[in-house]
Amino acid sequence: MYRIRIENLKKVHRFEELIKVFLNPDEFIIVLDEKDNNGSRNISIAEEDIFIKDNLNGEKYDKCFSYIYRDDNNLLSREIYVDLSTMLDKKSPWGTMTGIRPVRLFRTYLKGITGDEKTSDNDIKSASLRMQEDYLLSSRKLDLVKEIFSFQEESFPYVDDNSLGLYIGIPFCPSRCHYCSFTSNVAKGNDVEEYLNALIREIEFCANELKNTKLYVESVYIGGGTPTSLSANQMDILLESVYKNFDLTKCVEFTVEAGRADTIDEQKLKSIKKYGIERISINPQTLNDSTLVNIGRNHSAKDMIDAFLLAREIGFDVINCDLIAGLPNESLDDYKKSLKKIIELSPENITVHTLSMKRSSKLNQDNKDYQYEKEFDTQNMLEYTYDLMKESGYSPYYMYRQKNMLGLGENVGFAKKGKGSVYNFRIMEENQSILALGAGGISKLYFPMEDRLERVANVSNYTEYIKRIDEMKERKLERFFKEAKDVNKGTKGN
């Protein structure tokens, strides 16, 4: 057991996440006050290297560290990082960084140097040095951040402050994957019909209220769950409602997550395609059949490939495929085979996720130490990914990180030239309003003059959502639409 004492600190969350990079949560305690819970004095800084009796449970600490917080998060993070990395002979490729949006952080460094949107090579170099000094991230990860930034600058227009992304959630799946913690459920009886009825009520209400603001829809994303858990007829009803109620004349991208191959058939794909939707996501996660069984999937690798080819035949121009690095019992060779097969299919987008051990997932409940057991393999999977994707003509275009990721990794979306997703880019930058409908949807109203977001959440349980749909509408009216009318919006560009 390791004891970590931090004086003058009130909020421990950021530093706790950093410590968990090195130590299992069961291996350390953090003490913030001058005295332990039972009233005995803490050890002094001079005593930190001796074994000391733990007055709470009668055990001994293996090592004790003491720090003083001096109103500098980065300084304290570096002190903790250096001590733990030295003691355990382990480094994180992301250094002390625990935030989920490294590219957005890089933009703040640039803005601090330039004061505006324009940057030079010297500005980028200066921002890179400052970010690396503050967070101790590796040169490889810093290069990845800069590469994504460059792609975004070349490929995406500046955000119009009057634009928004529209998200619609379908919280149903044919089965629950063992790594999953999303708002997804195996539907029973008439649940889907009742949910769809409530969702359409929210669609009609929000579309009408949106007309009273200056906001317009730039992109639409129907996610989940697995939206293609809906029948072809239900999908048609949903899409008809979206097109009938929302003004999509300025919409540049519409995505439907087709997700799992066991929910895809010709009739559903044609229902989607008839509305002119060009972008879908078909996500195998792996093309190893034994792994698919292990993670709770009800389809084979062949089913996924057949679904992909069917989508191509029907005429979808942009298809995304997801893979996960670090799945149970998968070797580096297994992962390589999956990635190579996906590249052979030539989707326009490939998103590679690092497995994140979510607290409520079955995988985490079965083995809480899994993330610490799989680190080395996962890091090698990610390194292989970046090299092969570059050779195959794909560029990284957006990235985000999550807590408890294997190998201290990241999630990265890759795209062929000109095929990056506007919605994915915008949501990672957090500089655009998001109107999110359905169970678990979190709307975000962006205030550009203050560069801040106000969140308005729907309930996550779909049965509660159905019961409380009028309350969800009222929430959006009071905290999103009325506020949107008063936001002092300017336009950066189109």
C-alpha cells in the first residue's frame, strides 16, 4: 500500500487519475488533511522513506510520498509523475495529461501565443514546446496531436457560431457487449415503439423551438446503442420525422450508426439511403470470431464483411468502421489481422478505440486488474496502427481519450483525404452547440463570447425518458432554447 499526502489541496480528482496510471486503486490512499481520519498525526516529509504503521488497519505502507500544492496543477502533476515513474520504472506516453481532448488543449496553447486563429510554423513550434514541458508527453504523442491539428486546419471550415450539431440517440442493442457502459438496452415487448413515439414528440418540439433561434443544423448524427436495432419501418418513421420537422437545407453531413452486423439487412439500408444519407458506420470491433463470442457479439466476421459489401452495393459513399485495441484474449497478431482486413475493404473512415475499462461493464466486474495486465500489448497495437494507416493513405483527423484506457492510449479517427466527419471534429473541439435528443442525450449550448458550454441532460433510462418526456421538453425550453435566444452570437465564418 502506498500513502500519498498532499497539503493545501481540496480537489483530488485530477491527481487521483494520474496516480491510477501507475497504481491500481487498491494500492494507494491519498491523504489531504493534516491528520488521518482517526486523529493521529501524518508523517513528516523527512519521514516519507521509512515504513510507517498504518493507524487505520494495522498494516504497513510500502512507500510514503508528501507534496505541497502551490496553486499550480501542472507542477504538482509533474512532481507526482516523476516520483512514481522513477519508483516503478514506468512512463506514460501522455505524460501527466489526464484530459480527454489533447488537440483542443493544443489549440489553447496556440491561441495564447497568437491571440487569434492564425498560426505560423514558429507558433506551432512554440506551442509544442510549452505543452511538452507542462505535460511531459512523449514526442510521438505530440507529433500525433500536431498531425491531427494540421489535418483539421486544412480540411474543416471555421465553425459558424450559429450552427449546431443534432444528435439523436437510440438506446437499444440486440445484446450488451461485455466492455460496454453506454446507454444501451435489450428491448422488451413494445418498448421500442413506445420509445420511438416519445422521441418523435421531442423531435417535433425541438424542431419547432429551433425556428425561434438563429441556430441551424450543420450535421446530424443518429447513434446509440445501435440505431439499426429498429426495424426498417421504424427507421423510416424516425428519418421521415427528422426530415419533416428540421430544416436541413444547410446540413453538410448526416450519419447513421448501423453498428452491428447482426442488425443490418438490405431493407434497412435502403430505408436509410432513400433519404439521401451518405455516411454510415459499420463497426466490427474485431474480425476474430472467437473474440466476437468473448465480448458478447452475435455475429461473425463474415457477417460484418457481407454487411459492408451490401452497403457499398446500395450506394453509401462514406462508411466508417470501428476497431478496438486490447480486447480480451486478443494478441497483437490477432489485432493486426483485423486491421489489415478492414483496410482491404477500403472504408473512408476507420476509428481505432483503445479499450477503456468502464466501471459498470461486465469485463471490469469480472477482472478489475485487466487494464494493468494488457498495457504492453495495447501500446504495440497502437504503434502498429499509426504506421500501417499512414502507409495505407489514411490520416488521423480527430482524437479523444477516456479514463482507464489500456496502455495509456487514445481513440483516433482516421480518414481518407476529404472524408473526415464534421460532427466528430466539432464535438471534440467543444466550440459548437449540440442539440441531443433521446434517452441519455446531453445537449450543450455554446456561448462563443465566453467560450463555455452549458449542459442540459435527458434522463438516461429509456423507460424514465418515456414517462418524463414532457419534463425533457421543458428542460430544453428553459435551459437551451430560451438561453439560445439571448446568446450574443457572432459569426466566425462559413
